[in-house]
Amino acid sequence: MHFLFGYAPSFSPKERPTPSTDPSDVSQFQYSAKQGMMPAADMSKLLHTISTQSSFALRLKKAAAESNKPAVKHLIQSLGIQTPFEVTVTPDGMAIDFKSSTSHICYELHAALCW
């Protein structure tokens, strides 16, 4: 499993927040970290559920194996996940990406789980 926290998001130059040129200004950095706390909790909830509830893990894997993306998203959302996310399924596993939906919030969480 790969889990990246604080991965530098890839914004286009027009969307990217203008960084402070003052090295001692950490306000945007702290704001991004604060905004990333709920997605981190959502990711933790998802990983905990997959790792501890075999029936949920089985339903999620089965929906993914059938390429039923709406069912995969519904199962994940059924846990109360509020952060916008994308799911990518490959023959080797599943990747879940939580990304900020606005350009002024800079965070991205990525988990890649192998079957």
C-alpha cells in the first residue's frame, strides 16, 4: 500500500495560489494542513473499515472487479465520507484520491491498495 500525505497537488498556473515570497510566512501552509485534516480523517475511516470489516472489503472489491464505479463510490460514501474523491481500479488494485475542490486549498491524499 502507498499512502502519501501532503503530496504537492498539480494545479495549473492559473489555479495555483500565489505563494508568499516571505520564507517566514507559513499561513497558507498551515491553512492547507488544517484543510487536509478532514480528508485525512475520511481516508483513515475508509482504510480502517476496509482493514477490519471483511464484508465491506468483499463488496468493495467485487464492485471494483465488475467495473461498477457507481457502486464503488456509493459504498465508500456509505461510510460518511464527505471529502470529494476519485477512484481508479486496475487489475492490481485500487487507488483512492482525495483532492481539494478549490484552488486556494492545497492538499491531496492518495492511497493505493493492492488486491
